[in-house]
Amino acid sequence: MKSEWIAKYEETEIKITNNWFSGEKLYVNNELQDEQLSFITPSNMTGNLINKEGEKLNIKTNISGFFSVSCRLFIDNRKVELKQTK
């Protein structure tokens, strides 16, 4: 089973994927920034992006659940809405 979430932040695309066989992955503009291979425990991943002002912002995301998977995304400690595409 594969799940995927996407968010836009300014000009940046953030994609989070979850797959039973390849684990969880965090992409920023199609560049892999973190990955986890946790099957039972909640997954926490981190990354960063550069905003319009040239500042480096931290990204935090976590995936949880077993039968129904959910994902949360935070940029600079503020929750960002995700759109689940798969």
C-alpha cells in the first residue's frame, strides 16, 4: 500500500511518501531529504528549505497509523496543510 501527500510552500513543493516495502521518504523539490524504514512506530523525518528571503527553514514531518495512515507537516514550527494524492 502506498500513500503520498503534497504541499506547496511559496515556490517549494514538499512531497511525503509512505510505502510498506520502501518506507517513508521526504522530498523537497524532488530532492530526497530524509527517509525512514519504520513499520510499527511513528515515523519522524526532517529537512529544510530556503524561503523567498533566502532564509533556511526547518521541516518536520511525521507519519503514523497502521490501517489508516496520517501525515503531519511543520515548517518553521507551523503546521502546513497537506493534500493526500494517493
